[in-house]
Amino acid sequence: MNKIYTLLIILVLGCVSCGDFLEEDSQTLSYVTSVDDLDELLVGSGYLQNARGTYYIMSWLDVMDDDVRQKLTGTMPVNGNFNYLRMFFNWTSYPWDDDYPNRLGGNKPWARFYECIEIANLILGDIDRFEGEEGYERVKGEAYFIRAFWYFYLVNLWGHPYDATTSNEKLGVPVKLTDYVEVKGFSRNTVEECYQQILSDARQAIHYLKGVTPSTTYRAGENAARALLAKTALYMGDWNTVVNQCDSIFSSPKGLALIDFNTTTLSIYATASSYNALIRSNSSSEAIFAGGYASSPITQITTVSTFAASEDLLGLYGENDLRYASGKNSYFFQYSSGYYGSYRVNSASKLPGVSLLFSEVYLNKAEALALLGRESEAISTLQELRDKRMSDAGTINETGEDLVEFIRDERRRELCFAGQRWFDLRRYAVHPLYPKKTIITHPYYEWNGSAAVLTKTYVLGEYPEDGGWLMPMPSYALESNDGELEDNVRPER
């Protein structure tokens, strides 16, 4: 790490600590003398990468939905994953662990995402003085992408789901675009304002990243920017933009390809012990962008209390579905008692939930086509994915709402435990054509020394009546914003 980079980190990260939220001290980039210096800042602090076991893990995002249940076959250790994340599993009014902010249930994600955004703001505020230098457009495009990417996650965790009829009224998250000091508390922008900013930044990223194929999926290129724009448009109900962006990715000569589970021999991949691990490797032909640190396995083979795949999820897979085949060549492992657990590899070489996958591009396009009434094209797109995942994919004969529901089920099968289901359930609740609200039930067990005992059954009601669909603000964010930041109030359960 050179002197310039060290000084920048001291200047920048020293001023955006979690206690300060978005209120930063005076900035200076006087030590930056080239695009390369900004590039180093981007890599070192704009991206979340090359580490694991830190507070950036959003494993809690995968335990709040209907794809999980509690599995209790033994004791509940103090340092077990379930104990760290049970407050999220039960949709507690304040699930953040303020005493231990760096572990699984820690309170750091809000601050860390805004730190990444602040890095992007600093770069965008300074980079134009280096226009014409090699790397100028690429670094500028990546900065726009990072800002869009983390605002997407912030608004979908702490803001209301996008509903065009209420988006100008419902609250999202604070949007800060300046690279200079604003001595004030920050209030929340509307959902519409948040999404419009994401769209704008994603389009700018596409423009500046035109033709860019990064050497690693830990950095964004043109396809990542297009995938993010398509995903955002899907959430907003702009089906034509979804199709156009997905088609641009499909026509891009960038080496993306679905892996055929029927013909792939896993033994040739030294680090892949399952298809799930294979497609989520950052060197996979299905990897577009790895958005953060690797996730730890929230559901794992163990004799202590943990999370398991729900019967509802497992019931969606047919006998020809290779994603559910017994043995290692699937998305699940079979436990000795007959329990199937989701498999997530705890490795820095694997994609975390906050990633962009090629299979999602197929699913996004198929859903948009179906909603546009272009049903034969939707079925053809979906069938191309299913043919790579099943020994016999059969035919799809559904139409109308039934076809949309089939695509939603396929999305659940393909993207389970990839940080998608929670967001999908939220957007389905306010869908402009086929709304579907969900009630989730999580039975909660405790170990009495010899057996698992059902203690309570927690229920998350429908959105928007139940406030549990929005994450509460960390206490430090509320305290540092002079009362300007309105909290999401979750009910006690």
C-alpha cells in the first residue's frame, strides 16, 4: 500500500465511521495525483471484497423468509450461528447486536454501505480533473455502479417496496450525492427518489463501462451495470427495460454461459463439491459480479441448532430436478436423519448473496416477457435455464397469472439462499398486475437438555400491515442525525 493510498484511507474512512453516519469531517483529496490513486481507493474501500467472517455478511437476509426453518438436533451453543441470528429469524423489533457489532447479527451493514457510497461520491467529485487519462471512464463507471448497487440494497432493506401508486409518499433511505460537508441531520428520501437515483447511476455506469470486462468478478463491468439496471427496472414494473437490458447481456461476447448440470463433471473443479458451489464460484461462467464478502453457511451439517431448508421450499423440486438430487451434486446435502440442508461454502472464492448471477438474467427476462404478454418467448427463455438444471425439464403449458406464478417458483428454486427471496416477497406484495401477499410462520424450539421443545410460533403478517417487512434503523444512525431520521417501527412479537 503506497503512501497516497494510506493517507486517503485515513482521511476518508476516518470521517465516515458508523457513529457519524453521513456527517463527515472536511475532506481533501490533495494527495490524489492520478486516476490510479482513485482506482486504489475504489478497490480498497469502495468494494466489499477479499475477506470473510466480518460484519459485512448479510446472512440474516436469508433467515427471515419462508425458505428456512429451525433445525434442532442437539444443544444451542452460545457461539452458534442460530444463536447469533435468531433475532432476525423471529423478526424482533430490534435485531441488531450493538454490543458485538462485528459478528453475524452486528449492526454495521448500514454504516458500511454508506461508507462505500461516500467513497463513490468522493471519486465522482474529483475524477473529472483527470479526464483523458487511461482508466478515467472505467473508474468513473465503477463509482457510479457502486453507488447504485448499495442504494439498491439500502432501499430494499430499510425502505418500503416500490409501488408506483405510493412511491412518492413512502419513505426510502437518505440519498447523499455530495462529496463535501453538510452539517445537518439527514432525513429519508422517498422510495421514488431512491429508485430514480439508482436508475440514473446504473445508466451512467453502463455508459462509462461500455465494453469493459473486468479481470475479476469482484469488480463491475458493463454486464454488471446492465444486470443491476434490469433488476431495478423489474422491481419498478418497467418490463421493456428489463427485456432490453437482459438481451444486451445475452448478446455480449463476454464468456457468460449457463453450466449444464447434465454434462458437467464436478471432479474436474478442485474447489467445487456441489453444483451450488460451482455456479457461485467467482470464476464461474455464471458469475457476473460478486458484491461483497463470502457468506458463511447459515444452514449446515451440524449436531447443534441451526437453520434448515423449509419443507415448503423442498416441495417445489421435482424428481428430475438436479438441484435437489441426493448426494453432493445438488443445491442441498442430505443429513443422516433425512434432513436436507442448504449448502453455502464459507470461502472467499464463492459468491455471497449480494451478487449478480447469469441465471437471474434469464429469470428476470422471462418474468418481464410474461408480464408483457409475450408468453411463448417467456417460456422459451425459462426453458433454456431449466434444460441446464434438470434431467428432463418437460414442457411449460401455463398461461397468464399461472405462468407468472410458475416463473416465481422457478426463481425460488434457482436462487434459494442467494439473498433474493426476502426482496421478492416484498415486491410481490405490491405487484401492479398480480399482487401476492405472504404470511410467514417460524416455529421456535429450545433444547431442554434431552429434547427440542416448541417454545413459541412466530408469525410475520402481510405487508404493509405488519411492519416487520422493513428493517429498523441501527441506534447509532438515529442518534447521529439529530432526530431527522425517521425509524421503521417493528411490532413486538
